[in-house]
Amino acid sequence: MALHTLNQPPGNAQCLERCLNALADGDALLLIEDGVLATLPAHASRFDAIAANVTLFALQADLDARGLNDLKGTRFTVVDDGGFVELACEQDKVVSWY
């Protein structure tokens, strides 16, 4: 199992698509920095094909910095910096997508 972190905005479709295609059962994806823009409803369909047992997270500080505070109705769980550390410790490895 791996924690994938993605800091690229959804406009960088190649990076996002490579990341999504690399996700395997039991992996977690954490959106950080401009990656949190992918939580916007306009990009929700990109996550439809992801297996249900891949967990999706978004970093609270980066959501706050971009005025994105309402993730109701999405598959994303919001985590703080401590949660980021916990995720990294729980997984076998961390894969960063830039």
C-alpha cells in the first residue's frame, strides 16, 4: 500500500492521469498544494473510476488557503498536518507526483 501525494492542479492533466492510473487497491491519495483544486465539482468525474478501496484525502491548510472548505458529497476526507504524518506512517511507501 502506498500514499500518493499530488501537488499539481487538475489543469496539469497528464500528471493527474498518471497518478490516478498508478493507484492500486489499498492505496491512499492525498491532494496537497494546488492539487486540492481537483476537489472542485468540475473535476469530480475524474475520480469516478477509482476503486472504492482507494481512500482520498485533501490537506486542510491547502484547502483553506484556496477558499475550498466545503467537501460535502465528495469522497475526500480532510486531514490536517498531523493526519498527513499519520497517513505517511501507515503506508508502506510515499509516492510524490509533481
